[in-house]
Amino acid sequence: MQTIADRLTNARQEIEHAIADAHRPAHCVRLLAVSKTKPVSDIKAAYEAGQRQFGENYIQEGVAKIEQLKMLSDIEWHMIGPIQSNKTKLVAEHFDWVQSVDRLKIATRLNEQRPAGMPPLNVCIQLNLEQEATKSGILPAELPGIAEAICALPNLKLRGLMAIPATNVSEAQQCDTLSQLHALYTELQASADGIDTLSVGMSNDMALAIAHGSTMVRIGTAIFGSRN
């Protein structure tokens, strides 16, 4: 039976193979281990296998894990799930990254509630290119305005874009969405400093996302097993 360390090794190898197939530089894609619903013991096992970046979808669950693991000071915690206005303070006080900023109100509250003495909160703007009603995210036309506004907030650092493309479509449609996303990312890089993150790709579409310029893939089940 494979351990979490074994599965992490497999995931890293798959990422590097996909990078090589896409003729991109080695180690240009970061692995975010999505630890939602998984116990702290599983996160510790991944940590001991060298993983440092972890993603959580649920705020209170994530905060509880951050508190329990605060002795591991080099873990980088990413909030990747939707954020309600009444939960922004918890996120601002505990997380290092927020990948799911989908409206300026949330960004403004995160900026205001980031504690003094903490470094700026790294943020990605979530896009919803296919306008799926079940997913958060802004439309491409909204991107320039919200990006400019976030760049003016002193306690936030805009790092890039995040998306969850549809999976129940053809590969050609997936490629079209990923190409659009990469074009928007390139435009954002040209208009703002410090843009280095295109967070797209999960277990089922990781290689395709890497072929279309992803710099961070979010892997859960393939590392930790089925969700509880």
C-alpha cells in the first residue's frame, strides 16, 4: 500500500514529466497539496516528505490546522475556497495566500484586516471563464479593474490568477479555456509587477494545464486519497 510520501513522489514525477513534454524549464511548476478534510497527521506525513505548500477549501477547518501546526513555521498555507465577507478576518489573520479573490469587497476586507507586522497577503484573482453558475470567479472583462484596485492595497500582493476549468467538456474545449487563461495571465504580467502565478490544473487535467503555462497545480486525492 502506497504511503503519502510515495504518492507525493509520484505526483512530483508526473509534474516534471508534463513539464518536459511541454518543453518548459525544469521545476517551473509548484505543487500545492490540497489537504481539505484530511487530518493533521496526513499533513505532517506530507511535510516530512518535503511538502511545504498546502491548500485548504474550508476556512474554519484550515484555521484549526494552522493553529495545530504552528510549530512548523515554514508551511505556506493557501486558502483556495470561496470566502464570505464575515470570514475575511480569519483568513487575513492566518493564511499566507488567498487564491480565491472574486470581488473587490473581499480584497478590501482582507487588506483592512491583515494584522500589522505580518507580510502582505499574497492573492490570486479567481476567473470563471466558462461562466459556470456553481463556481466562483470573475469574468475576463472585470479583470483589469479589479487587478488595478488590488495593486493599490498596501497589505495585499497580487501574484496572479486561479481558475477551475470545466471537466465535463472535450479536450479541445479544455485547451481553448486554458489558452484564454494563459493569454489573460500574460496580459496581467505586462500590466502589473510581481505576477508569477497561474494556478490551474488538478489531478485530472494537470498535464494539459502545464502544457498551457500553469505555474501551480493543486493536487488532493492523488496525494491524500479520497476525500472524507
